[in-house]
Amino acid sequence: MVDDQPVNVKLLEKKLIREDMDVLTASDGETCLSLVREHKPDVILLDVMMPNMDGHEVCERLQEREDTRSIPVIFITANSSKEGKLEGLSAGAVDYITKPIDLDETVARVNTQLRFLEVNRENRELTKRLGESRRNAAIGAITQGIAHNVNNMLGVVVGYLDLIKTDLTNEELVHRGIGVIDKTVAKMTGIVKQLSRLASETQIAVGELVLDDLIERAVDRFKEEHEIEYVELHMSNPELKLQANRETFEDVVSRLMENAMESYHRFDCDDPIIRVETDEIIRERVEMLRIRVTDNGKGVPNNIRDNIFEPFVTIKAGIGCGMGLTVARHSARSLRGEIDVQPNPEGQGTVSTFYHPIHAPNDSLL
């Protein structure tokens, strides 16, 4: 807690201590920087208007150091103007509290930042454990991406909960907030499933399944979840039997359809179609099932085509984006298959291809 007014410091210090927090205090910027370097606090409450070194300069100094730039700074100021807030956020602050201070509001905002920190620590520990057991560099990159996504989504959930708490009588605000929270939690559940799959053994249990059942289930579930009808399905051999893991297989096909669907969200198309086609080929001396998912959308921009399978390479906007094709390729390879994404040779759009071996390893062509 940094403020040149002793009464402000003492008042807030007592409140935070009653909330079972350890509090360090400073009355000027230099003392603040010294305490931060020595103790590395979890959160800094920083008064903006102080003599010699104001809060903006203190925040900028903290941002210059690798070991202090990640500490969240909450500005305390009497200036509630938009310009003042933008200046503080540009300096590196994560939140703003205006004077006169509401003690309960301040505690709530500090607790929000502490929750973020706890999530970050858990994610770092989880990433570390996964890193110790990962079998190659690709898995490590993906797990870091998932931790990043989960952290961002938790931020959305906490943010909307705090917003709802500001006015529980506003039914429109409450319903809108609950809707966003529900969708975000659903995304988080999907990411947890991704994480479990990535942390599992490379060899996934497979059994004999019929193509007709596999593909139709994946397509029907996708259409129902996304409330769309523009999916065409063509199978050259619906009765084909193959060795596959149902959950992983359907997940890969679903991700390729999602990638195709997104092409229409960013492109005005009069006749959107997702075409799913299957046939059998010999690829690298192995009998393969080939599943092609074709769209006539905008296609993949040239600037990301070469690294489209890297985590967070995406042209979508929003939290939770940029991991679909990365996870799809990892899942396909765990089944000894492969993913390929190319421009549609018959027009605009993209063809995403999933190659899946038909037989168990000892049944492959010699």
C-alpha cells in the first residue's frame, strides 16, 4: 500500500489485515520500489498523486524490471476522468480505484487479483509437471497454450461475476452475464478434455468401428451443437471397418468442421457449404482412410499458411482461439494419422484433410 497520506494508509491497512492479508506500507515512490524489490508482493495499491515520484513513474519503473513487471498494480486516485484512467492503464496498471476509497470495494478488487495470481501459479505448476513428462517439444508448446487459454477464460468468468454483483436487480445484465459465463465454462470444459488427452499416453486405445457410425455421429453432433444445417456428407464406403478411437476420431473431424464454419463467420457467403467426403487411399505404403472437409469461404491467408498448426496462429478474434488445428494434428498423430490444410483447388475456400490408418500397425502394407 503506497500513499503519502498516513490516514489513508492506516485506514486501508487495518481493513486488509482484518481480511487476513499481510500488508507492507510506503509513503513515497522510492520506498515502494525498494520494498517491492525485497519482498515481491502479490498486489500493489499505488496512489497516483505523490510528491517527487508519482504513481505513473513508479509503475513505469516496475515495468522496466523482469522480476517486477508481472506484479499487478491497482491505482488509487481522485482523478476519475477517462484520460486519467487511460494514462494509468498505459503505464501498466491493471485496475483503478477512485477516492474517496470504498473499503469493501477495494478488498474485492484485491481479492480478484489474488485469484488471478493463484490461477497463474496453478497453471505454471501444471505446465511444469506436464513439461517434465512430455515426450516431445510439440506437446510442451500446446500445454502452455492451454494454460494461457484457461487463465484468460477464468478472467472472463470472474469479470462477469464482479459485473453482476454491481447490480443484482438489473435482470438484463444478470441474464447476459450468466449467458457469457455458461459459454465460457463450456469452452473451459473442452480445454480440460484437451489437456487430459495431451497428458495421456501416446498410444491411444483403439477398437474396430464402422465408418458410417463414426462419421454420421460426428456430423450430427456438430450440426446440433452449432445449430447449422449446411453440412453435406459423402462416403465412398460407409460399411468400411477400421481400427480407431471413437472420441479422438470424432474430435478431430469436429475440429476440421469448426475450422470450415469459421471461414463463413468472417466472409459474406451466399451459399455456405461444409462438405465432408471420405475415400480410401494408399499413403506412404499404408492403407489410409481420407476424410476431406471442404468449405468455400475466404480461405487461409498467405501470412499464416506455413505455420497454421502452431499454437495461437489464427485469424479469429476472442479468448480461447488458436488451438483447434494444433490439438487436431496432435490427436491425429497419436492415432498414427496426419492433418493437412490446403487451398481449395476447385475455387475459393479450404480443404482440410484427415488421414487415418484403416488397420492396426501389424496389418499395414509391407
